[in-house]
Amino acid sequence: MRNQLVSSVEHSEHLDMMYMAAGGSISKRRISLQQVGEVSFRAYCHLRKSKRTFTIDNVLALVPVHKKERMVI
């Protein structure tokens, strides 16, 4: 999981994340990674519209966001 986070920082990718909070609640968030540490990472959370710190062990799933462009003729 940490390797995927580091790669996403290097490529400036946005990610959709399933995250389990300390209380056990699960949320889906779109994040923009800023910094990855050994046990946690900093990211801008588009759901909360603020910078947040997340624990890597609480991440349930990560999926890169791919935007498709349509060509207009």
C-alpha cells in the first residue's frame, strides 16, 4: 500500500480511497497526496475540503482517478 502511495505522489495522481476511521466508520474519499511517511500520509481531502493526515493501516482500498478526454470534431 505504501508503495502505491509513494508512486501516486511522484505522478501527482488523484486517488479514490476507502478509509476506516479510528471509530470503525468507513468513508469513501477523493484525495490528492502531498507527503507519505512510514505509518501515515498527508493529503488534501476533497470530501472535507481540507488537508488531513491518514494512517496507512486504515486504508482499505486505493484506486487512481483517470479522467478521459473526449475529442470534439
